[in-house]
Amino acid sequence: MSNSVSEARGSGRAKLILFGEHAVVYGKPAVVAGLPRGARSVARTAGADTSTITLRSADDEVMADRVVSDPNGEPLAASFHAILQQFDARAPVDLDVTLEVPVGVGLGSSAAMAVATARAVGELFGEPDRVDDAVRASEEVFHGNPSGIDQLAATEGGLIFFSRGERIEAAPVEAPPLTLAVCQAGPAASTAEMVGKVAARKRREGQLVDYLNMLVGDTARTATEALREGDWSRVGELMEINHGALCALGVSTAAIDAACHTARQAGALGAKLTGAGGGGCVFALTPDGADEVLAAWKKAGWEGFEVTIGG
């Protein structure tokens, strides 16, 4: 199909796993949030014979500049090559992508980039029906066999109850506006490494790890109801329970625990790691605003931001 425009734009959302990390790998439910920030992409018909990708930070610093041609090349170029291959009109394009969140810290930056870019390319080529397949192809480059939770959050936004058993179950969670503070408590370990760490602990202590995963899954189910009711005190308590179980699974760190403690001392109703752990991000529940938590984090050396989901 020939394109009808020479430039198109798309956006994708970052994500926070609020409840259910690691247990979701074993078929337990999770609650995930699609954030109102993530990635923005501009796709233009190229003036050369090859496609290119320029990746920028939120302050417009160029983080990467690549030719998109080798499907077996380094992951960034290969992931964008995978997106373009899903569209019938494979004319060269120039992609300009701006990331609004840190990379590799458990906020779903790869899915946000993929959704933003696939939407822009889909509009450019007049093939919006190919967007989901294009995002899936890109995520497979980065993650091998992705759960689909990042793609769902990046596409839909809001709060989502997610379960991946024999079939994928996903349903929106209607809740009052939820205000959180988010910070990066350290460099993240690889997701594969942390999933492997939990799997190794499960091989050694099978019944106990099964119990912890069941606890995390039950916490996600209970938290869904508390979120719907806007019962922030209970949501905070459930965050503490979930974080405690993740500590027992061995995926927290001293820096993560310190950031959680600092947030609680500054008035947060609860705080926990998000994502695979081993580093990466922490979020805190701040229904009356995040200023005090963000100030406490900054004093301790952690930069953060406030985000409101829903409303």
C-alpha cells in the first residue's frame, strides 16, 4: 500500500508493575500501570536507500544513531528492523524516537519505543492493523519470549489486571486517580538474570518459593479490589507485603530497600521495587502528592518524578 503522508507520529507508554513481579512468570496475576509518559516517535519517508533510527533522551540528547538494515545486528537496530519488516510498504524511513523514561530500569522502555514507532510507521504507510504484530516482533528481539505485559501497558495505559496461564487474561481496573513517586535506586540487573535467580531458589526450596509466589499472586488480586475502592491505606499495606515477598525471593537490594525506607519516612503509605529487581526502580504511594518523598530521595541522592495514573 502506498503511503499518503510523508511524516507521522506515534506514542507509547512506559509501565510500572504495581503488584505481582516474578510470580507472574509462574502463572500468578499481576497489576500493571501504563504511565502517561514513555516514548514519542516521528517516522518520515527517507531521502536515502536505508532506514535510520535516532534515539534521544527527554532533554534532546542523542543517545544512539543507527542504520536499520541488519536483522542480526545489535538489539536496538535489530528491534527497529523487526518493526519495519511487519509492514507491506517497506520503503526506507527515518525514525526519530524520544524516550521520556530511563532505559533498562524496569519501566518498559523497549515496549514504549516499539509502540510509539509502530504506530508512527503504521500511520505513515496506512497500515494501522499491523501495529500489534510489529510491537511483538520488536519485543521478541529484546526479550525472546515476552510475557506481553509491557506491550499491553504501553498500548492501553491505565491500570490493568494481567494473568498469563493457559490463556492470557487482561482487564482494566477502574480506580480513582493514583499518585505515585518513582525513582531509580540503582542500575538494573538483567531480567533474565533475576528470573534465573528465582528459578534457582525454586529448585532448592520448591515448596517455600511456591508459597511466596502464591502470596504475591494473592496480593495482586486483593490489591485490585483496594485500588478500585481507592483504599490507599490498604494498597500501601499490600505494597509492603509484596515487597517483603520479593525480598524473600532474593531480588531486592540494599539500595532498593533504602529508597523504600526513605519514602516511608517521608510519608509514603507504601513503597516497593518494580520490575525484575536487582536494582532499577522503586515507587511509593503518595495520594496527597509526591513532593516530600521526591525531596527526601533527592537529599539521599536519588532523582525521581511524580506520576498520576487515571483521573
